[in-house]
Amino acid sequence: MPTAVMYLSVILLETSVQEVILLIHVLAFSTSHWVCVQSAPIVITRTTLRNCISGFVAGEVTSCCPPDINLNGPIVDFIPRRDRIRNPRLRVRKALQCLSGHELETYTQKLQRGYKLMRALPQDDPRSLFQQNQIHCAYGSGAFMQDGIPGNLTVDIHSNWHFLPWHRMFVYFHEKILQKLLNDHKFSLHFWNFDNGVNANETDSYGEHRHGPRGCFKAGHFFPPLYNDNSSSTFHVNRSIRPFIPNLPVDLSLRNRNEPPLRFADVAVPRNREVMQRAMAAGTIPRDFFGIDIKVGTTRSIPLSDGGSLEFLPHNSVHRWIAGSSSSPATATKDPVFYTFHANVDRLWHVWEKLGMNRTAPADPDWLGAQFLFWDENKVLRRIKIGDCLNIEDFGYTYEPVNDANWMDSANSPDTSPP
């Protein structure tokens, strides 16, 4: 007989009928309360923001809490498809490597102007680049506690199933802020196509890999040059030397930010294909792709291995490769390249779903019902559920096709596993 049952039996033998009835009611209430705590979605409220504490990342204490001035006012629910209704034509997020000529010049000017305006906002403005970093830091360092749960359990949107949807929301509202600052509702935050290391045989009449009816077919694994101009607002000084080395592709197999090798294309490209194939083409189970489930009453997940395949590699590797501020959730979003990098992570989630073979998002109501708060382009707090962010067209955007076949076909390539 289990110990708990034996203990309850002893209690019943030594208790009157009235006391037994009372005990049953108490146990029923306690059990139902425990089940409720253990099976409920994470919900961020105004109380969560007000009770913000110092966070903790990689042995360092963080201070990321939003200023009180931003915690007043209404909280407005995000309504799916409203952005699409206001702007019926989908905005197309394009691959940066295929921008050229006038299109590249225009986009560069707009992006740099947008970040110049964002950097110039007061530090307590939730739309400022400073506060954009603070909100990512708070959500990613355990600064938010789960409301009403004993034990001071905290929230973290990394290394678990909240990672992909939370960052989709975050990049979306960041893009909306840029649109507002630029007074251009058609502006799209184009993506760094870091997973594409092959120039496909798809060229226009000029022999160049440009945007066309079938998409972009130029390799995109080099660091985007428009983020390396040290005179512009898109530049960030705290990076490693890697992004500044010509013709050095990103290394998606990098497991340690201090790892010394600089792998050029002959080594990096086949390794990157293997990483992408493992993360995307081989992952058909939601748990493997999205990461472990985190619900109310669950302790903050620390091991990186608890994250999904896309988050673990290549996402974490790109952060390590850029290094500097990008190495920590507390500072990564200070660098504007974070947002174009994560636009591609969002795109890869979208691509994964279209690969078929029963690749679907989790159906667990505790995932679909998880709620987060973000400040929008008008400094209004918006409440959004994961269940409302599963279709990117509801956000009013889509992605240009690129050469994803370069890693889909890598299953038959030689073994290039990291040592």
C-alpha cells in the first residue's frame, strides 16, 4: 500500500464521522487547487509587471523592470486579422541578400532612419531601443514571477515551448514601432537568411540572384553589410570580430562563443546544412521542435537542451557567433541585427509547418492560452495569446521564398557532425 494511502487510513481510523466528512472536503479542495496550479497557462498581467524583480542570467544579476510610468492605462486585447483588415495586401518580408540597387538603397535609408528615431526616444518610452531591450531582458532573465504562485516561481521565454511564439510577437510589435516612427505602414523588417549557404541556378536576365516570381536564390549566410556601417544607427559596437571578416559565413554549429576556429565556406557550409537538416527536416514531433512545456507551477527552465531543435541549433549558435551583447538574453536586443536575425527564425518556423509529415503546433490549451503583454507602436499595452499568433497572415505579413532546398537535401550529404 502506498505511504500516502496508509497515512490517510490511519487518520480515518482515529477520526469521527463528522471530522472525516470535513477532511474529505479539505482534501478535495486542496487536490482541485493543486491540479489547477499544475495545469494552467502562463499569463502575464499588469500585476506581473508591477511585481518585477531583479533577474539572473549566466551568474549575473539583471535589472530590466519596466518603469512605473508605462504600467498605467488600458490593456487592449490583440485581435487576429485586424492588421490584415486595415491593410488587405500582405507585407512581404524579403531576404536581405537579394536586395540590390534602388531597393537596397531605399530600404537601408529607411531602416537606419527608423533606428535613429528609436534610439532618440526617451529611455522611459516603451518604444525606445533601450526599453525594447529591457522587455526582452525581463522576459528572458526570470524577472517576472508567476502571479499568485507560492515559491516565487518565475517566467522565462527561452529553452521551452514559449520561445517561438513569444519572439514572433516581439518582432511583430517591434516592426510596428518602426512603421509608426517612419510613418510608413507598408514597411517590412526584412530577414537575414543565415541558413542559406548555396547560390541556386535561378538567375534573372542579368545573371544576378534577385527577387523574382520564385523568390530569392542567393546565398545569405554572410553577416548583412548594412548592419556593419559604423556611422549608422544599425551598427552595434559590442560584437565579436567574426561579423567584420569578409567572406566568413555564419557558423551554425558553434557551441561555444569562445570557440577559436573561423570556419570559412568550405568547412562551414556542409556543417551548416547538417545543422539545418537536423533542426528542421528531421523534426516532426512538436516537443522536439518547440521545446519542453512550461505551465503555471513549473520552475524556470535553465538547461539549453530543454529548448526546441530550432532554438538549440542554429538559433543559439548565431548568438554565439555574433557574440558580444548577443551572447546574453539581457543585452542581445541592444543590437539591431537581433530583429532581422529573429525574423528569419520566425520564417523557419513558418517553413517547418509547410514541410508536412504531421508537423503541427502543440494543441495543448496551456500552450495556446498562454498570454503575454507588449507595448505597441502607440505605447498601449497589448495582451496577446499564443493561439492568436499561429498564422502569420493574421499579422499582415508573409515571407519571400528562398532556397530552403539547400538544407532539405542535405540528408544524403556526408556526415559533417560537430566534433
